[in-house]
Amino acid sequence: MNQEAIKELLYKMADDQLILGHRNSEWTGFGPLLEEDIAFSSMAQDKVGHSLALYTILNDLGEQDPDTIAFTRNADQFHNTVLTELPNAEYDFSLIRHFLYDTAEALRFEMLSHSSFEPLALVATKVRGELRYHTMHANTWVKQLGAATEESIGRLQQSLELALPYALGIFEPSPYESDLIKEAIFEGEKALEEKWKKKVEEVIAQTQLHLPKWETIAPHYGGRTGKHTEYLQPLLDEMSEVFKIDPTAEW
Amino acid sequence: MYGGGNTFEGIKSDELTGEDPIKLAEFEARIERGEKIEPSDWMPKLYRKQLIRMIEQHAHSEIIGALPEGTWITRAPGFKRKMALMAKVQDEVGHGQLLYSAAETLGKSREEMIDDLINGKSKYSNIFNYPTFTWADCCFISWLVDAGAIVNQLANAKGSYGPYCRALDRICAEESFHLKYGHHCVIYLASGTQTQRDMFQEALNRWWPPMMHFFGPSDKISVHTEILMKWKVKMGTNDDMRNQFLDMYVPKIWELGFTIPDPNLKKNTETGRWEYTEPDWEEFKRVINGDGPCNKERLEVRRIAEERGRWVREALRTPKTAYVTPLA
Amino acid sequence: MAETVTIEKIYQWLEEVKDPEIPVLSLLDLGVITNVSIGDKVKIEMTPTFVGCPAIDYMKNDIVDTLKKHGQEAEVEVTFRKPWSSDCISEKGKAALKKYGLAPPPDNKLFTDLEILENAECPRCSQTNTELKNPFGPTLCRAIYYCNNCKEAFEQFKPV
Ligand SMILES: [Fe+2]
Ligand SMILES: [Fe+2]
Ligand SMILES: [Zn+2]
């Protein structure tokens, strides 16, 4: 199997999970209601756990250990999509990001549960069950707030328009796309994107939100090749603040 | 987590006179027999009032208590710690959720309780008004503040009010997991580099006085405490709880090679009680009345969160789905 | 290695290892022990309830410590080969959960959408006049419900 292709896939998935998990965890103690504090920190835990599982596969493929990979790289060595690194802003943006990202993630892990690369297929099979709760949570809230008050609908609409270009960045084409497809490791970003669009349309149609035409949205690419916004490095500095006091120490 | 430094409202002498003496006697007999009082059972007004106050303070302590540790989730060193701390802090918020709902069974809504928290009418455990400067402060809380909370909660779980006791049973099981996690974190600091050891020693020096405050001042034995203890609302004196905590944890702290910043701290082998420098109760009062290092910050965070979340809660009042609404 | 050790013995010892947050539930009843084998060494395979379960290291250590107490060295491997689902909880485990005040998970195969989640059985009164309040409870594996009959919240071990 094409190791480089597999590694590229694993890195971008793991980095996504770690960075978005980090962002989600920033809601702990600040949610609009306790239930949401708990929901976001649950999802944060899941995501960080998923990233660890993926970094562990990378480690088995000869990369460094998960702590070193996660806590010592700089922003330009991260492959997460830019959507995940943007600040939480208000709850409406966090919710929309969660909806757009987790819809894609759930589909991706579903696809990967049939991967020919067994270690990934095993993790994906497990993860996809957990993600049901994430997408259920996202869908319920988007449907609720996307059809409630003028303010809630207005806020979600604004955040949706803001987030969509970044969301399309999730599917930034990979140089290994054809290898992955050929070896039945992953059906590819293009196939995922199409499934994702359908799902998003389906949920948004049940709200009073308006989805712009896909062809009018310019995808924000770059994250997959280490081109990030000014928000990522401070996040990483914070994440490694204690770890870097003494990277050789055991904490 | 939760401390015994909670304040019980002074009991006015006429508060019991309005109660039906037969019902009251029956109520007290049930408690005496070890039965639990359930939400729809008859209970004296005073019992209801004091319980609401206590459970509410406990719930507030859980969610405010999540803040000083919560700020370290994004900085926790390594996956293992990060995931465990996330889980722990989430547990604490979850405890808050369960406890608010236990208090609601007595007739006060969560919204009213949160309002009273923000406007300063109701209190939370004093210890969370101190700052967490380093990772070691966070470890101190996870281990020792949680240890103190367990001492209290295990006692309270034997109380008389059913919903509170049941919530506490499950909460205690989770707290003991927190304790294990916290203890591990400190063991790693203790057996680590000099920097790591110093970090924890400094944290211990900072946190010891508030830890001694945690259980509250010596109870004056009064009619109030007697009634509350008879009704199994209050389950032990503050001094007893403090003593139990010292008994269990001072040896463990010493074992790790740390020094407790109180030259007078020792166990009197004759009485079996710990002796220590009398904590500064003036400071305790000052902090509980709002003048501690972090009181304003903690409440401000809560206030801003409430403020920023208002539109969400309003949108939920036009319900299409039930499950996203707050409990009861 | 002691000569008398058998797979049955090890299972018997494992019965003593409890879930760190639910003291009435053994890891066996929770269903996270997926294999026990005796080769050169005693090897135990386990799988986490949730990928991000923070308790997995503690469980691992508890297993090793417990077996050591019985004079047995063992190695524990965490794998996803047989992924955990809530259906892995034994009947005995489900009964213990209920007694402890946690609603046991409904059959996971039935869990296709929200409908199933709407009405859990209250562990106190066994009625289903209940409402899901939050699919995310205090720990990853629990959801929070409200029983309209008892007027009290309860937690459910959620179907996954
Ligand atoms: Fe707690
Ligand atoms: Fe705790
Ligand atoms: Zn019930």
C-alpha cells in the first residue's frame, strides 16, 4: 500500500480532530446553557480521543509518538482544514461549524469503515457509532435554532455564509487521491464532498435558513498543505505551554 | 466538588411554630428510622428552605469549580492528561446539572438559582475564588480539593433527602475517579524534575490556607445546627470533616516529600485529632462576602456566559423538540 | 507462571475489577474484555467503551494489579478488533446498572433514530413516561433523562 498516501490522509484527519477538539473544549464553562457546556466538552473529548487513535496508527507506521506529534509541531506542519482552527466566536458560529464539519466527518468515517487499510477501518468502525451522537446533536440544534426566533435564524444564516467557504476547504484535493481510490483505502474527497452536500441540503431544507448555490461559494483551501490563519499558532502555543516547560519530563 | 464552608441561614424562632405538630413528629420519626424524604412527601417549610439552600450552593460550587481547572484543559501536557482533565471538568458540570435538578424537586427553578448566583445572593464554595497560576495548582485542585469534597459528599449522601442522596451516590463514585487522576498527576510532579517538584510545593503553599477554610469555621453548637443535624440536613460538624480530611491526606502529602506550610500541624495522639494554626477566619469571611482574588472574575464569566447565551435560551422557548430544553 | 492457572481462573479474577466510575459493574459485565489467552504469558485484550475514554489506562492498571494480587503477571492490550457496543453489557451488568440507579442501554440494534431515545425506562419506577434532556451526560457513555413520574432526573448508559 502507498504509505505516503495513507500518512497524508491520517495526518489531516488527526489534525482536524485535535484542533476542533481543542476549540470545542473552550466551551467548557461558557456554554449558553449547562447542557451545551456538557455537549461540547463531550464532543471535544471524543475528538481528541479520535485524534489520538489516528496518531497511534501513524506511530505504528513509523512516525513519532502521539504526544510529540501533537505537542511539538508548528502551525505550518499541521494539516487541519482552516475551518477547525477559527476561533469559537459566538455560539451560532460554533454550532454551524460543528454541523458542517461533523456531517463530513461522520460520512468520512462511514466510508473508511470499509477501507482496505485495516487499522484505519477498525478505528473508523468504532468512531462512526460515536459520531451518531454528534450529528444528531448538530442536526437537532440547527433545526431548532434555524426555525425559532428572528434573532436565532439571522445569526445562524450569517454564520452559515461565513463558514461555508471554509467548510468546502475540508475537501481540498489531495495529491494522493487516485492512489487512495485505486487501492480502496478511501473513496476520495470528491466523493465525500458530494455526499456531504446532499446531507447538508437535507438538514437546511428543514429550517428557515437559506443555502447559497454551491457554485457561488469559493472554497478556502490551504490548510491541508500547512497554510493557516493567524489563529492556529497561538492555539498551538497554548496547547503546548506546559508540555514545553520540559518536553523530556513526564507529566 | 463542594465544601462544608456553606452558610446555613439563621433560623428564626417562629419558623417552626406554624407547623402541624403531628405531621412534624411523623416526619422526624421517619428520618430517625433512616427513611428518605421524597419530593411529594410532607416536609417542614424550614427543611425545604435549608435544603434548597444547601443543594443550590453545592450545584453552584460544581459549575464555578469547573472554571479554575477548565482553563487548563487547553494547556494540559500530553494526551493522557488532556483527556482525563476534559472528562473530569465535564463530570463537574454534569454534577451541577444533576444537583440543580435535585434542588428543583423542592420548588426553585434552575433559572432562579443561576440568577441568585450571579447577583451574589447565593454562595458557592469559597475555595474557587483563588487563582490557578500553574499546572500544579490545577493538580492540587484535582487531588486535594476533590478529596475534601468527597469527605463532605460521602457524609451528605447519608442525609435524609432522597433525590439529593441518590445524586450524591453516583457523584461520589465519579469523584473517587477524580481523586485517582489528581493523585496520579501529583505523583508525577513529585517524582519528576526539580522544576516539577517546586511547582507543586509552591502550589501547596498557596492552596493550603484556602484548603483549611474549605470545611468552614468551627460550628457553634446552637439550636440551628441541632435541628439541621436531627433532620439529617447537616451530617457532621465542620471540624469533624476537616479532621477526617487531614487524617486521610496529610500522610499522603508527606509521603510524597512535600512540606505543608503550617509549623503547628501535627496529630495529637491522645485525642486522635489534628492540631493546626487557627485559619484566618477574617480572610474567609472577606472572601465569602465577595472580596477574594477571583470572586469578580468567576461571577463575571458566568454572567457573560448567561448574557451571550440569552438568545439561545429564548429560541428554545419556541420548542419544536423537547430534549434540548434545560431540565424541568 | 503458576502451573494451575487456567482461563477460567483468570475470568474469575477479572470479575473483581470494576469500572472506575461505576463500582457495581465489573469490566467483564461491561463487556470491554474481549479475549483472554495463555501462551508464554497471560494476555488480556480489551477495548474501550469510547475511543476517548479517559479511564482506559486506569482499567488497564487495575487489571494488572488485580492479577498480580493473585500472583499472576499479565499483559493487557487495548485494541479495536472487536469494537465495544452497548450490546456488549451482560444481562447481569444491566441489572446491576439499574439497581445502581443508571438506566441500562436499550438494544443498540433498535437504535436507528431519536424515537428510541425519547423514552428510556426510569431505573426507579420502571415507567417510560420520561424525556431525553441531553444526549450527553456527565461522562461520554451517559445521557440524561427526566422521569415525569418521579419528577427526577436520571442517567442512562446510552446505546452506542
Ligand atoms: Fe463534582
Ligand atoms: Fe470532582
Ligand atoms: Zn421514575
